[in-house]
Amino acid sequence: MENECRRCSWVKLNDPIYVKYHDEEWGVPLHDDRALYELFILETFQAGLSWATILHKRENFRRAYEGFIPERVAAFDDAKVEELMQDAGIVRNRRKIEASIVNSRIFLEIVKEYGSFDCYIWGFTDGKPVRESCELRTTSPLSDKVSKDLKKRGMAFVGSTCIYSTLQAIGVLAAHTDECDWSKA
């Protein structure tokens, strides 16, 4: 679709990376564990920042986080944390970096328990997207429930707002605005 298409109001039309993300990725039901893991980790880094900041650092994150292979990230040690803290290409927040490592370990525990992260996260909606406009709110009973479960498991930077955004990104919440051409896709 071209730029004359109607998109969600949050899309920065002067930012080709943002437009591409909206048009090709955001809200598309995602079931691949590696892709789910990448978006999950990126969303936790986004807490308190703009999504545009994260999108523009995404390739740097892919490099620094060794292709977003959860087993590799789960094995990061103190030396790797220090290396990441020196990497200007990513968000250099020690608490978020350390949380990403712990969260990776818990992600792998969830995979072991459920067979896949896909089964876990989509299990909250019986495998079906829930239609809800992105302009409605920033949390929901669903994001509250998922956030509570992840926190109980020991994850950090997984508050309801962060999880709500993640659920939208991976298509669990079908959240394109009614005016957006992608809401009919």
C-alpha cells in the first residue's frame, strides 16, 4: 500500500522505518517464537521511551543481542552486561539490560512449560485476536492478567502498559483504528 493509504494516527508518516513497521509488522498475528521474543525484549526496552527510538536502534539491538536467540541472551554474564553498557547503538540502561537477561531465562522456562511462547501468550485469548482500537486505552484487563502472570514468574519491565503494547504489536490485540486501511486486512 502506498502513502495515500489511511493509517493509524500514531504513525509518523515522515519516518519510513515507522511506516514500514506499521504497514508490514504491527498487529499482524505473530506465532514464531523467535520473532515473538525479539518484539517482547524490544518492548521492554521501550518502557519510558518512544517506540521510534527503539525502531531506529533495532538493527543495533539485533547485533548486540546476538540475533535475539533467547538461549544466547539467557547466558549473558556480567562482562556482557558491561559490554552492552558501552554500546551506544542500543538503550544503555543497566536495569533494562539486566532485566532482559533474567526475562530471557524466564521466557525459556515458559517455552519449556508450554511447548512454545506462542502457546503461552496466545493461550490468554484461546488463540484468537481480540479486536480493540489502539486509541481506546493503554492497558486492559487482558494486559493486566498477562503482566501479573509474568511478574509472578519473576520478569521485570512487564507492566500492564508495556504488555498492552506488546499484545498490539504481535496481533493478540487487533488494534488498528477503524479509519486505518489495515483494520480491514
